[in-house]
Amino acid sequence: MTRVYNFSAGPSVLPEAVLQQAQAELVEWHDAGMSIMEMSHRGKTFTAIAEQAEQDLRDLLAIPNNYKVLFLQGGAALQFSMIPINLFGKTAKADYLNTGIWSTKAINEARKYGQVNVVASSEAQKFTTVPARDTWQCDPNAAYFHYTPNETINGVEMHDVPDVGNVPLVADYSSTILSRPLDVSRFGLIYAGAQKNIGPAGLTVVIIREDLLDSHFPFTPTMLNYKIQADDKSMHNTPPTFGWYLAGLVFKWLKAQGGLEAMAVINQRKAQHLYQAIDNSGGFYKNAIDVRYRSWMNVPFTLPTEALEKSFLAEAEKAGLTTLAGHRTVGGLRASIYNAMPEAGVNALVEFMQVFQQKWN
Ligand SMILES: *Cc1c(COP(=O)(O)O)cnc(C)c1O
């Protein structure tokens, strides 16, 4: 078996130890006589797996007791609709900060259900930075304030939680959740599609403050209603059981690494190593993002020509460094270096970059 270093933005690399454990438990989970995929989600065995996964996530993020954790389907993109139809019931207006392609999608979806106030946008800067806090035109009566802490495609990350007063903060943490400690109590709602830093695609994690559960519209579909899902412990219908189980293994793995403090140290070191390689290349490799907002998780970069980028991708692939093409909408290259990307993978990429440059420069 030869596992490559997979720099995909999502679905992305999972910890090898987790895959090995899932493989060992695949055909028969412990002494259950069947696999996880074949058992009732309401049975004792799966209920225990589900509760343990939630507890481990609560431990990792120190989630306060007045928050519910939901294990849903539909991806982060469904949350772009679920958020307004669950939080707009009392005040159908919300503030959105636009820092990239994912923020823009969230904004466009929310506009279908109420009044969206874009407090500031970095679109004119091609989403290479975050608008300065003192330029945001916030509405103190907004139902919530939505932002995207890490713009996966653009490679822009807000390293501090913004202060928006008493308006509930809603954040799309899809590509940076669990990369470092987080003060959950600052938020009204945090959501993340699993396939970047949590587990396999098909699972979406929502962490919601309990007082926000009663602001849905009367027409909010049953399956898309946070209150109903919270009351039924995410089991109003059959949840994505295998994804939930695998996420649980990832949470255990994170605990074994030393938790999120330890992950933060490793993630920062990985990112610094890669950005330094880019910055020290004499302009051969370039990252266009405002250094204050460079993402720890997604590192886009360009080469002097598109032809060189093509050769880079082809040669990297041969060297076992895969999925380094940038998103189709922005081009260039992008290395996604989530929790499960080992430091050795980043080291291998940096070495490859140096050799490639010597050859072509
Ligand atoms: C990947 C991603 C999404 C979309 O996730 P899906 O689960 O495919 O819907 C949304 N927001 C961000 C920040 C992402 O990285």
C-alpha cells in the first residue's frame, strides 16, 4: 500500500490511524455481530457510539452546557439555508461579512428568506484580505451576524473572533474547526461540513446555543428544524451513522494527540513552514493573501506561468504529492494542510518545491 500525501481541500486526508481502526472494526464492530452500518441507530450499541462522539467533541472544544450539538446531513451548504429559516422567525434580517466565495454563497442563499445586510466586503480586493473592523456597518438589531472564519478557496483566515456586541455570532467553521482551541461561548451557532477536519462527507456538525432554537419560521421543514433535531438528539430520522462513528474516532485521535492546544502548535508550525518556503523563493512562488489573514489550513500559491504550474502539478503527482490544483474559480495551486496532514507531508512538499524551483528557475 502506498498512501500519497493528499492536499485535497475536501473531502480530504483522514488520520491513517483512524482508517486502520475503522478497517479493523469494519466487518464486525467489537462483538456486535455486525458492522456499524448495519445496526439500528436507536439500538444500545449505536446510541453509545453517538453519545461518546458528542462527549469527545464537547471535551475537545469545551462546549458549554447551554449548547446543543447536532449531527446532521446536507453539508455546510445546506446550513446556508437552514440558518436563515431557523433564526429569521422573529427578526428577518441579518448581518453578513463577505470575505470570499463561501461567504458569498451563504449571503446569496440567506437573501431568499429575509433582509441581508452585507456589513463589509473584500471582493474589490479579490478576497485577499478581511475588511477592517471599523468599516463594518453592523445592525445592532440583526437576528445574527454570519461570517466565514476560514475561506477555504481563497485561503483567508480570521485568527480572532470578531466582537459584534450582543448579536449572535454564526460562523462557518467547515475548514478550520478543531485546528486550535475555540471559545464556543462567543458564538450563537457554529457549523462545519465534516469532510475537511472532522470525518467523511455526509455529516454536518452544528453547535447551537439553546436560546436560538425557537426562532424558526412556521414553514421551516421538519427535517431542517434545529429545535426538532435537538429535541430528538439528531435522530428525527436515520442519521449518517457511519460518518458519526468515524467522526468519533477522529475526536479520540485528536485527544490522543494532546487536544486542540497541541494541534494548534503543530498546525501553526506546518503553515509557517510552507509560507516561509513561498516567501523565501525570491518571488518564484507567491501567496497573495494579506499576511495577517493567511490561512493555517489552506495555502494557495502561484508560479510564474500557468505552464510551470501544470508541470509542477504533474511532477508533484509523480512524487506522491497530490491534489494541489487551486479551486477552479481562482486557479493557481493550493495545499490544504488540515489536522490529518502529517508534518512529514508538509516537509515533503517544501522539499519538492525547492527542487522544482532549482530545476526551472
Ligand atoms: C467546503 C465548504 C463548504 C461546503 O461544504 P459542503 O459540505 O460541500 O456543503 C462551505 N463552507 C466552507 C467554508 C467550506 O470549506
